[in-house]
Amino acid sequence: MSEQPTAVPLPSRALMRLSGEDAKSFLNGVVTNDVHQVTAEQAIWSGFLTPQGKFLHEFFLVEGPDGALWLDCEGARRAHFKKRLAIYKLRAKAEIAEADELCAYALLGIRSLGLLDLPALEGYARPLGDGVAFTDPRLSGLGARALLPRETAEATLREAGFQLGETAAFERLRFSLGVPEGSGDLEPEKATLIESGFDELHGIDWDKGCFLGQELTARMKYRGLAKKRLVPVEIDGPTPQAGAEIRTDGKPAGTLRSAVDGVGLALLRLDKLAAGTPMTAGEATVTPRKPDWVNF
């Protein structure tokens, strides 16, 4: 991260507000992380899967100043997520509402956490203006995240000591650390959580009880069934389009999921990663990097 604390808008994200006495219990029964951990001082990152264990949505969850659960998800797929949650709500006393008055920012820079009085402890949260800020629940190296009222967000962040930056800065950092976010990195109804790093990135609680897609997810973890992993890659040459095939020794090795400014995320076969042979995508050379947090 850069030295100057920088607030980066995340226009690809959107928020929902979950309220009601059964909000936590109903949500906890379907998602991969323990919703009962969530408070005004603790945020989580979690997944929502198909019954067959394939990825559908990823999201952040924290308690807002109004006492409701604030859910930060992919904006383009929020309506789909809301509809799916409504299916499982049944008779639970809970309301799910879109919260367009709120927005999300990534807070970068090695001084950002200290500026907000946040420890380098994943998920730790505290109030910020009329919203909330929290150390990224996935990896503290990503800095912090802020969920704020849209109308006052910039003023709140400037008052807190942040300069405003460009979204691409967050994407470069995220890709370099190998951390996925949204359907650009995680293909809906195809990606699995174990191959995507959710276990190491604190997105799954194995002691919480059942969740949708638990059987496949647990089987992949405990039997070592993952054949691919999502990893950061450096790209030397023309940046290929998302979805471009990556090859090594003339054979398919995986797929480029996302990229910006010479760094990206790619879903690669573990046997090809172990071989260590050069990889290409179109006219570009692709070099995988194994992050410190990855276990494979």
C-alpha cells in the first residue's frame, strides 16, 4: 500500500440493509460464514452458494449505526442476490431492503488503519461519521473498507484525513495480493470456494453449522479435491481479455479472470503451477505468483 491514506470509491458495489429479529438467524442458515459474529465492532466476508456448492455471491456484513445489518455486495448482481435471499427467508421476521443511499470505499495506505484507530486484525470495525469502517475481513494488507451515506461520504473521508483516489489503485492492490471480489473473478455457478481462497481468507466458518453447498465445499477441503487455484499473475505484454486461455508447453493451463495494468487473477491448474514452466496468454507472458496466505 502507498504511504498516503487514500479513499477509493467502489462503484461496482451496492448495499442492502437486513433488519428484524430473525435477520441474523435466517441469514446464518444459508451463508458460509458465522453471521452471529457480526456486531458494530466485527465485520465478516462470506459466500452464498448454490445447493450444489458453486459460487453465486460474495459479500461483506457489518452492523450499521442504525442497528441493522449492512450488506456490501456486487452491484450488478444485487437484485439476483436479494431475490435468492427472499426465497430462503420464508416466515422469518426479517426485512431485506436495497440501500442506495449508502456506498462503499476502499481505504488504502499503510497509515489508513492507524488513522481510523483500527488494528491490523481482519474484520475489526468502528464507527466513521454516520457509517462504519472496518479492517478488510479477508486480508489486513488490503487496508480498510468504509460504508457511508452517499451524500456525506467524501466530506467524512476528507475530514478523517484521506485523499480521494482512483478505483484502479484498489484493483491493482487486490490483484497483486490474489484476493477475489465479484463475478469478474469468481464465475457464478462454476467457481468453488476452496479453489478461490475463501478458506484462507476467512470466508468460511467450519464450526457454524450447515450452509447451502456445504457438502461439496467440505469434501473439496478435507479430501484435497481442488484441481485449480485462483492466483495472482504478472502480465508482460498486451493485456489479454478476461476469459483468455492461458497455455504452457502448448497445452491449456487455465483462464485469465481479471486484469489491470499488468497484474491480474487467473484460475490455473495446480499441476501446471507445480511444473513451473513459462505460461502465455495470446502474445503476453503470464507469470503466476503464490501469495503468502495461500495453502497449496
